[in-house]
Amino acid sequence: MSATPATRRAATGRMAAASGRIHSPLVALSPDNTIGHGERRQLPPLQLGLLAMTRASITATSAFSPEEDAHYVWRNGAMAFAVTLQILFIGNTKTLGVLGLIATLSCVAVLAWRPLVAHLLGRPLPHVFWVLALLSTLWSIEPALTARFAVQLALTTCIGMLLTGFGNGRGAIQGAALALPLFLIASIGAGHSVAMGASGGTAFAGLTGSKNLMAGSATLGFLVCAAAAHDSFERSLRMLGLLFGASALLALYVVALARSSGAILGLFIISPLMFVLLLLRRADPSFRSLLLLSALVTMTVVVIFIQPITSFITEFTLQTFNKDPTLTGRVYLWQRADDIIKQNPWLGVGYNAFWVQGHIDAEGLWRWAGISGRMGFNFHNTMRETLVAFGFIGAFILSTGIVFALLLYGRLFILGATVSQCMWFCIMLSQLMSIGWESFLPMPFSLSAVLAFGALCASCSPAMARKSFATLKAGHYSRRTSIKRTRSHS
């Protein structure tokens, strides 16, 4: 007996899903990856509404054959290893480190220019920042300086986007996880400590010269190594998983040595969240949709009561960690920033145009802080730093880009996120949690900027549900559609 068209279509869908060509339960069941009228009616409304957003991503990732996928895994790992290692040591290598990062990007451009171009153009969200920085030369008080830093920021954006890897991104977190413990071990070997100010005592700073930067690097190390360990155990690579697990414990030890209250508090919140997200990857999409809706309601309540919540957290931090009530001089910095914002409220002074030698306000703050080198300072508040540089218009554009990235992560969470996408979301969230007392305005060739662009790039990456889950759903929808079509024909 010859197979009916419905039966052949169902078999095609199951075979494609089993071979990895289908990366989402919303993927088409027919050979051309399209969903027919019968299948479309079987999908839940929320998944059906997100179908149009995922079709391009599914098509892009389905283009890789198994051989190409293995090749991309090694390439992604090598890129992530090189970028992570160089950006961590850039505080010590200075100009050589910058040249090394540019050389890495150049090598990738020569050896893999086609996937690089597709990668950079296919994920446009990270480019918003350097484009805005370049446009600010039109009103900058230091236009030549702003233009130079904007070009450097464009290079930093491309370098940061290498961290997520090409295609499905497999192999990238393993490459980064191999580089991070090398930096942590080198920092422990250096053994440098710094005074803790009003509270007395010392804190571990390693190779960074700053306990907060050291703690931030170690926090990154824990998230990346823990995610790489989870991914390795999922793929039955137990020895590699144990290696990454040990590296994650080393990162926790360094966080404790650095004694940074902000890093400890952030890690206490972000770590459980990442593990919950990794576990929820196995849940049904409808359940994940309900959780996302609950999270949006909770975030709305937090935004409404942001002032008392912020006051409570600040008071708790001051009492628990015995902090200076002025937050180590930050209160005066914020007051001066507010005065400067009032002078250019809409467009600001231009990207990286404030902290310039010879600028009266900058010179006064350097003298107040005792910075004899007259460079390398900020307002320790991301929103104020952004308003000084870009004004309210620029701050609105950048804030819109971040909100859009969070919405894209919500879409990935519903459709089926990879381990690396869960990790990048948590890295982005850890930076957003600190914007009130640290400045994360992207600066050229800085660790925070590379991480920010990597997180924005990952939000634009394709949804990749677990293969077994995709296979199960594909077979489920195919069987229902086949039965329905058979009944209609009879």
C-alpha cells in the first residue's frame, strides 16, 4: 500500500527533527520547513503568534550540516577562548592587548569572512551603541575625540559579538570557560591586595588592581564555567564537566577573597536564577509562557515601587557589609553629575567627551578624588553616565535597545533557549542589577563592554529547543494532523 501525502509529510517531519534539522517545536513539518493550514490550527495561540519571529532564525541554523556544525564548534571555541583570555588580561597588556584583539578579529575576517559578515549583519541590536556614539560627534564638545572612540567602540562591538560564536553558538562557552580559570590562577599567583577604606582590612585584587573588578571577573568566571559544566554533562562529556565544575568553585573562592558586597549580593541572586532557567528548558512551552507572564507582572510591581525597594536594598547593604553611608563618595559624584546633565539635558556632551584633561568639571572631580593621573574615572552610575554623554534622547534610545533585548530573551525562553543563551541572559541581568552604583556605559576594549555586546548579540540568536523535545513535539503534531487529514478524506 502506498503512503498517503499526509503520512509522508509526518515521516519527513519526524526524520528532520531527529536529525537535528529542526531546532524548535514550532518548526515546519514539511520538507521546506513551512507549516500547513492543518498543522497551524494545532499549535497553541502563543506559539503560533511567535512563529513569524522564529522562521528566519530556524532557516539560518538549519543550513548547517553535521560536518559543518562540528567545524563551527571548534571555530567558536577558539574565537571565544582568544577573546576571553585577551580581554581579561588587557589591564596588564594595555596596547599589546588591544592589538591582539584587533588581530583576532582580523584573522576571523580572513579565515571565515562569510559567516562573520552574516553574523554581524544578522544580529543588528549591538550596533545601536556605536552608531549613536558616532552620531554624537555632531554635537560633541570634543568631536575629534568622540569620533576616534566611536570607531574603537565599533571594533569592540565586533569583538564582543565573537564571544557568542557563529551559527548555533555551540562550543563558545567551552572556549570561554577554558580561558577564565587561567586568569584566576594567574591572579591568585600575583597575590595583590588593596585597602578597603573606611571598613579597614584588605581585599584581594589580583591582576586587576581593583577588588570590585576582580570580583566581577570571578563572578563572570563562575557563571560561564557553571554553564559550560551543565552543557558538558548534558552531552555526556563528564570529564570536561568535572573540569568546568572545579573552575566554577575556584571562581567562587576568588569572589570570597575579593570581599565585594555588590558581587556577592549579585551572585546570590543570579546563580539560582541561572540554574532554574537551565532546568526549565525541559518544561513545556505553555508552562514557560505562564512563568514569563508572572515574571513580567512581578517586574511591573517592582518598577512601580522602585523607590522604597531601592532604599531598602541600600540600607540592607550598608548595614550588612558595614559600608560607608556616602557609598564611598558616590553621593557627591551623583550630585555633580546631575548638575552637569542640566547644562546639556537633551543631547549631552558627546560620547567619551567629558573626562578630558583640561575640562574644568572633570579636573575638579579628579582633584576631589585624588586622581593625580587625571584619567580613568566615572560617575559610578550607568544612567547618569549615559545622560552626561548622550542626554535624554540618547538614554531613551539605548534603554529601548536594552528593553528590546530583554523581550527577545523572553521569546527565546518560551521557544527553547540553549545553555549559552540562559548564561548570557544572566550576565546581562547581573550588569543591569549594578547600574545604580557602577558605570557600564560601553567603553572601547573594556571587559564590561565586551560582555554587554555579547549579551545583546545572544538575544538576537535563534531559538534552539532541545532535540528530544523538538522530536517529540514534531511527531505529536504530525500524528494529530495525519489523523485529522485521514478523517477529512474519508
